[in-house]
Amino acid sequence: MMQEYFAALVQVAAAAVVAGGALAASVILGKIGARSKAKDTPYECGLNPEGNSNPRFSVKFYLIAMLFILFDIEIVFLYPWAVVYADMVKESWVIFGSMALFQLILAVGFVYEFKKGALDWSR
Amino acid sequence: MESFVSSLVFWVFATGLVAFSVLTVAGRSPVSSAMSLVATMIFVGGILITLQAYFLGMMQVMVYAGAVMVLFLFIIMLLNLDQESVRKKAWVKALSGVALCGGLFWILLGGLGLGQSRPLPPVPQGSDIRDLGRLLFTEYLLPFELTAVLLLVAIVGVILLCHQVRDRAAKKGGA
Amino acid sequence: MNTVATTLFLQKSQEPMQWWNLPEVWWIFVGILLLLLEMLRPRRNSASIAKASIFAFAVMLIASLGWPTGLETTFFGGAYQWDGLAIFFKRIFLIAGLATTWMMRKCEAQGIQGRDEFYILPWFAVAAMGFVSSVGDFVTGFVSIELLTVCSYIMVAFYRSDRFSLEAGAKYLVIGALSTAFLVFGITILFGTGGSLRFDQLANSLASGHQDPAVTMGVVLVLVGVGFKLAAAPFHWWAPDVYHGAPTPVSAFLAVASKAAAVVFLLRLLIGPFAPLWTQCQQVLLALAGASLLVGNLGALSQRDVKRVMGYSSVSHAGFILLGISAGSQPAMLSVCYYLLAYTLATLLVFGVICGMIDKTGGSLMRQFNGLAQSRPGVAWLMTIGMLSLAGIPPLSGFFGKWFIFASVWQEGMYVMVFLAGFTAVASLFYYLAIVRHMFFEKPADGRAISSGLSFGYQLLLVVLAVATVAVGLVPGAVQRAIYALIFNL
């Protein structure tokens, strides 16, 4: 079983070597040239850089990310459902009904988001 | 060959897991701590895959490394946390943390009986996602549907607690 | 053979009861319906949602009288058990939900305008607790407890512009996550050793391997997780802070319903998977009970805020309940149920008075109750009834609750615990009577934040709770016989 994944492991190792090699090379080669404070500042079309490099994010991003995760979890349940559906629907329609109910309950949440304007960026 | 590859993969992932969890705790910049945590999650997913729980491994990467960590990063950027300037040496806290970790390790060692042989539940042969799906939609149908309600309540909670309501004045008039 | 259908529908049917008849299914349905109503109605009108919610709770409480008693069935292939114990606790949850929603109406002036989900969230919480009371496997138990906890987080932090409420919400969130971690770790270990998550199967496999240290670890970790939910010492620190900061109706809900849910989960575990490990569980429970009695009753003595006093008081009552559970006999289980009923009524009464009298959010200092007996004697007497019942003064139900628990613990020969509990019960008199003293014998301070008037409906709620507190104490034998008949199917 694990044999099939050996190739994936090799790929991960190759990625690590390439990324690590690039970092190491830049450190080794970069030390050769002279460094100064002016050289280390980010280049902004010749102007002096202003402000913080990581500005504060609006809480709106957080709200969207949070709502995304909740529906992400829903997707997690959809994978096993999709895999077993064809088999289990022959036994009974419960498998269809259960996912329909699940989706229906979450659809209420989706409508709630809409109605409260949580998806409206301008508010 | 099979067992050699398996154990090699396990040791690669386990070493990475430990290394990056130490970095998560020890790092000074919140962002690099968070990124180390992402790496930790990915290695946990890798270990799950070596245990032949492919679906769980992928979910670990998708949900935790992909989605939950995004929240962490948003929070860090939202609060605009800078590097920890001075690290306080709180020996009592450090010691109690070590004691807690030691206690949990002891539970795993003594409680789970390292070295004792114990019959483990049989590993499902074939596709784990198929077995999981079958269990989820027969035996665990009730908790599955309850999860939908849980997610619904979570959506309501997120909007109630995070959503900025602009037209509060208008609503006050209506209420 | 149609396997899916057989797991769905009940197995040994005597009554035409199907899964869509289950009360929790209806409660969730009502919650979703109210939510849809809230978001789809054309004109904002807070009163309509609140009234609909209260009305629906009343209807469901009346409908609960028609539930089939004396019948034990399981649904969803054993994940849901319908029996007398479940019915008793489901009714307690409905009473708590009704009273909480009623109290929430009073909070309308306190910054929840236009956010009527406040009246809807109790429905999901009550449904979650209903599932907890019927739980038959660890997955269902875990998901239901999480649903309850998520509802509680939202309700605790509901006054999001109030820093006390936010602080309480943050604390409750962290503690909730911690207790969930303990619970899940314990469940994982039990699953690893027992090989099943279903209570009946787990009981069988744990019975054979109970010398295994891993099983002990799993049991202790699960009990720690439940101890957090129960606010039992030493897992109680969150209770005073959270009760203090949360909106008062929510404090009442946590003190009554959330605690009752933890109690019924504990009972389900003890009569289910943990039954073969009773001696180990008993030691843990006794330790928790002793610590809770001491910490709760002594900690409350130095408090100046009524809601904090109630926080510590709820810790001490958790101690009494755990003491009753650790006696482990059939009469002990009955006395625990009686105690819980008395505690529910009196606590709801006390929080109802606090919620009615204190307009401000955040604190509710004892000073603010100074001279209440002169300005509003009726309310002062209602508060006194609640306090005396919690303290355990003879004609009231709280006294008989304590009495039954002491008697059943004495029968099991645990004399030291009875003396400890008796001593702490006497200590508790001081802080309960301190509030009574403030109401009756202190001069009213100027600029106090005592509310001017109570609506007729609110007065009705308080009077009904007070009458119930007295009535349950007047006929303790009859009430206990009724509980006995309900739980043991006679």
C-alpha cells in the first residue's frame, strides 16, 4: 500500500531540497556583495518606503473566513457521502434524505447570512 | 522494503512534527509561529496517511492547514501583533507547563502501556473513506444531523458576535 | 434486509413512536422556524419573536405531559434512549428554557435591540440538552454537548458592547475548549481500549479489562471533562466570573440547565459504560464532591456581588449533587433528582429577582438590594424564599433535597462526608442570609439601580416559581414517589 506513495515522498523530498537549496544559495552568494541599510530596504520606485509592512486587516476578512470554514466542514461530510451514495441508495433512500436534511438546515444558515448582510462587503 | 519505507516515512514526518511544534512555541514572531503550526498540521496529516487513514490525512491538511490556520493568520494581522519584544522569564509557568507535558506523556507511556503488547482494533482493509461513509450514514446518522444544527448555530453566532451593524440607529427605532 | 431503515427506526416498539416524534426534533424545528421568522419578517418587532418563543416553550411543556411514560425504547440504533430518566431531565430543561426566555424579555432595554436571536438560541441549547439526557453513545454525546456549549458561548457574550459580558464570553470559550479537550482525549483512550463508542458495547468490553491502566486514564479524563461542565471544584474557577459577567438570564440558564445536562450525562455514563468501574469512579466523585462543598461554600462567604455568590453557590450545589451520586444506590439517585428539581426552581427564582431588579449590566452588588423590603416587599419576600430554599431551611424544598441526600449517603456508611456536607451547609447560611439582611435591615443607598416596576407577566413568573419551590417542599414524599414512578417505570 505504501509503495504507491513512495513517489509522492520523493517529490516532497525534491521540493525540500530545491527550496532549501535556493535559501542556502542566496545566503552563501548574498554574503559576497556589500550590504547596507539602503540596500535592505524594499524598493518602492525610488521613493522612501512608508508605513508598516503588515497593515491591520479589517474584521470583515475574519467574518468571511469564519463563514468559509463552516461551509468547508460541510464539504468534509460531502466526500464520504458521495463515495458511498451509489451503493447505499440501492438499500434505501435514507442516505439521500439524510444529506438533503443536512443541506436544508445549512441552507437556513446561508439565507441567514444573506439577510443579515454578512456577505455584503459595502456594509 | 515495505516496512523500511513505512518506517522511513514515519520518522521523516515525526521528526518534522516535533521540530516544527518546538518552533511554534519558541518562535518570536507570531506569523512565523503560525506558519510553523501549518507545517505541524501537514506533518500530522502525513502520519495519518502512513497509518493508512488517507481520508483523515487529507482532511487534516485541507481543514486545519488550509482553513483554520487562515483564521489564525487573520487574527494575527487583525491585531497587528509585532514580535515579542521582551520574553519574560516566568519560571513557575514554564515549570508547570513542563509538568503538564510530563504528565500527559506519562499517561501515554504508563496508561497506554508502551512495550506491552495489546491487540489493536483491526485496520480496515480497502478504502477508509467508504467504511467511514457507511458508518456515518447508518450508525452515526443522528450525530451527523446534529452537526448540521451545530454549524447553523455557529453561523448565527459568528454573525451575531462579529458582524458590524451599521444601521443600528434604524433598528433601535424599530425595536 | 433493509439495514439503514432498521437503524433509523425504533427497535422494540410498543407505541407508535417514530424518530420524527421525538421532542428534540420538534424543538430544533421550532428553533429553525423562529430563526426563519426572525430573518424573513418584513417589519422589525422584537416583542413578536420573544412572545412566540415563550409561547412555544409553554406549549412544549404542556405537550411534555403527554409523553409516553413507562416505556423504554431506543432510536437510531441505540444512539438515543427514551426512558424515565430522560423524561425527567427533559422536563427540567423545558422549565429552565421557559423561565430563561421569560427573563430575557426583561433584558430588552439592555442593548440587544434588533438581535432577537437571544430568544431563539435557548431552543437549540434545550434541544442539545435533550439529546444529552437520552445519549446512548459517545459521538452523539460529544456533538450534543458541543452544540450546547456553542449556544452558551454566544449567549454569554451576547452584550457584545459590554466588557463584562465579553470577558465572560472569552473565559467561557477558553474553559469550554479545555474541558472539551479533556473529554475527547478520554473518549479516544476509551475507544482505543474498549473498541466501541456505543455505551452498551463499551460496558461489556470495559467489564472484562478493568485492571487496564489505560481504562482508568480514559475514565478519569472523561470525568474531568464533565467536572468542568458541572462547575465542580477544582474545575470551577470559571463559574463565578462567567455568572457575574453574563446576561442574568444566561447565568440562570448556565446555573440550572447546563448543570443539569452535565448531571444527566454523568448518570448516563455511570449506569452505562462506567458501571463496571464503579469503585474507581466513586473515589473520583467523592473527591470532587468534597472539594466542591468546601470551595463553593467557603468561597461564597467573602463575595459582595449577588451573581458571584450564586456562582459559588452553584459550585457547592454541584458538590451536594455529586455527593448524592457517589452514594450510588437507588434512593440516592431519586434524592439527586429531587435535589435537582428543588435547586432548579429556587435558582431560577433568585436569578429572576436579580434580573428583574438590576437594570444595569455587569455587576449586581448586594448593596443594591439594600432596603428592598421597604420599597418592594413582595419581591423581597420572593427573593427570601429562593435564598432560604437554597440554604436548606426546613419547610422549603431545598431542605428536603439536602435531607434526602444526607440520608442516602448515611445509609451507605459515608459518615465523614455527611458531617462535611452538614458543616458546609451551615456555613452557607451566612452568605444566603447576608442578602436577606441587606434587603430587610439595611438603609437604601442613594442612587441605587433598583428597577422601578415589573410587568404583570414577570411577576407571574416569579410567583409561580416561588409557589413551586414551596409546594415541592410541602409534599416531599409525594414528589419523590412521582419521580420514582417516572424513573423506574411504575
